[in-house]
Amino acid sequence: MLALITTGTATHVELGPVADPVPLPNQALVRVSAFSLNRGEVLNLPHRPTGSVTGWDAAGVVEHPAADGSGPPAGTRVLGLVRAGAWAQFAAIPTSTLAPIPDAVSDVAAAALPTAGLTSLRALERGGLVLGKRVLIAGATGGVGRIALQLAHAAGAHVTAHVRDQAASEALLRGLGADDVAEQLGGDFDLIIDAVGGATFGHAIEHIAAHGLLVNLARQDDDELITFRIAQFDRSPGATIYTLNQFDETAAHASGSSDLRRLCALVADGRLDPQIELEASWHEATSAIDALLQRRIGGKAVLRVD
Ligand SMILES: NC(=O)c1ccc[n+]([C@@H]2O[C@H](COP(=O)([O-])OP(=O)(O)OC[C@H]3O[C@@H](n4cnc5c(N)ncnc54)[C@H](OP(=O)(O)O)[C@@H]3O)[C@@H](O)[C@H]2O)c1
């Protein structure tokens, strides 16, 4: 089959032949039609072994159902999450993180959901019932941020979007459900979802309300040092900082498949827009990766396997 194979030179992928994946008994073999690019996996490319196939989010059709009898039958349109291998013509995907795509949802839209959608769900669920609560999304213009914002709004939270460029993003984010859009943090929040990290993470620590929660999900640079005024954290009794790893949490929850169904249903109902800003052929992977890394696009980037 063909796949985007990791190479030793920037942008670290090229289309080439590799052996077809051999599914484990709990994995379905999926003929991939579209996959999304996530910032984390793109940043990981230089650290992956040459010749390997990365990719977390796939949509396509079940070619061979899982040998253990779990999951959808052959011919079902599906979306799925896998730890590696989605950027290929075929991917072996555990049925625990595979779900059917409703007719009303395109493969391209579905491919945008697994990582960004499940991460957003996990982060919000950590905060419990957010109805009427003050929720801050830092990095609200990104792939995770735009989905987290919409889900928080749908759950009844008062949502503040923290952004770098308010003038450029305010109208869009208010349209997605933001009550406030701000470049500077002010006030306290019951739940903060930080998808930026670094200095933003330090600032966010100072704005956790009493008994509030800061979910740290951004990839942090290895040598990043942050500063914050400890008195600002101390003044909030019960304030908590929680580091979230989507893959670990999804494995622990055992609800990956039903959560993917849930996200698809929200898209089918018109209550969640995956916010795909770039859709292209996988033959254009290099320029798509560059656009994501250079932040020329916000939201999600999805490549078609054509
Ligand atoms: N822990 C997990 O399991 C998990 C899962 C998924 C993602 N993540 C991490 O979550 C983060 C967001 O992922 P994503 O897919 O949403 O990435 P993305 O689409 O590239 O979005 C990045 C966001 O960060 C903002 N940003 C980047 N640099 C910034 C800076 N210096 N100051 C302020 N804002 C800045 C961007 O704002 P602009 O639009 O202004 O550039 C954008 O809103 C990444 O670090 C990713 O690795 C973690």
C-alpha cells in the first residue's frame, strides 16, 4: 500500500510504498479515505523512526472486520483513532476507538474529529457539569480549541476564548459560541482548558477560581520554564492543575467508540462544526504540514487519500 512515510529531512514525510498493516484480533482493517493532521503528531515527525507511518485520526470503510467479532461489519463507513498508522491507504484500528459515520456526516468531517474531539470531551468531562460555569479556552482558534469551545457552549457554560489576535478571530469565535474573546486574561474561571502551554499556562494558573480546575493539555517545550505568582494560586482553595493525555484517558474510559458516535451525532445535528480550514489531497501533505506548523491555518486540516 501507499503511505506517508517518515523521512530524515524536513518536512519529514513522503508518499511511498510500505507493507499493509496486519490487524490484531481486536482491530478492523480500514481502507482510509481521509485523515487529519494534528499539531502534536506533526511536531513528533522529526523524532519518529525513518520509514515509519504515523497518523492518529482516520475515516474510511471497513475492509475486514475485527477477527474477535467486535466492531462494525465490512463495508461500514467509520471513523477511528489509532496510535500510529492513519496516514496510509489502510489502517488497523482497534474497535474500541472505531465508530460508524452517520449518513449526514462526510468522511472529511469525520476525519477531523477523533483526536481534537476526544481531547475536548475529556477535558470538559474533567470539569464536571459546566452548566452556568465560567470556562476559559486558551488556544481557542486551534483544532482542539474550536471544538472545545463549541462543546462547552453546548453544555451551557459561559465561555471565554483566549486568543493571540482578537481582531482577527472574535467574529468567528463568537459565532461558535464564545461569550467573551480576550487577548489578556482577567477574572477567575471554574474550568480552564489550556491548549497553548508555556507562558500562557503560567498566566492561566493565576486565574483558577476556588475549587476550579486547569486542564493542561498543550505540548510543552522540553526546556520551557514558566513563572506565576504563587500567591495568586494559593488564594483559590481547592484549585487543581490536571495534565491530560488523550490516548491514556481514552484507553482508561473504554468509551472511545461511544464518544466518537457522540461527536458524530453532534455534527450530524448541526451542533458541532469540526472547523476544517484546509482540505487537500495527501499528495499535498508537505504544504499542509507547513501551513499548520506556521499557523497559516486555524481549526483542522484534513487530507484526502486520493
Ligand atoms: N494532551 C493531549 O492529549 C493532547 C491532545 C491533542 C492536542 N494536544 C496539544 O494541544 C495543543 C493544541 O492542539 P491543536 O491540535 O489545537 O493545535 P493547533 O490547531 O495548532 O492550535 C494551536 C493553538 O495555539 C495557539 N498558539 C500557538 N502558539 C501560541 C502562542 N505562542 N501564544 C498564544 N497562542 C498560541 C494558536 O493560536 P493562533 O491561531 O493565534 O496561532 C492556536 O489557537 C498542542 O500543543 C497539541 O500538541 C494535546
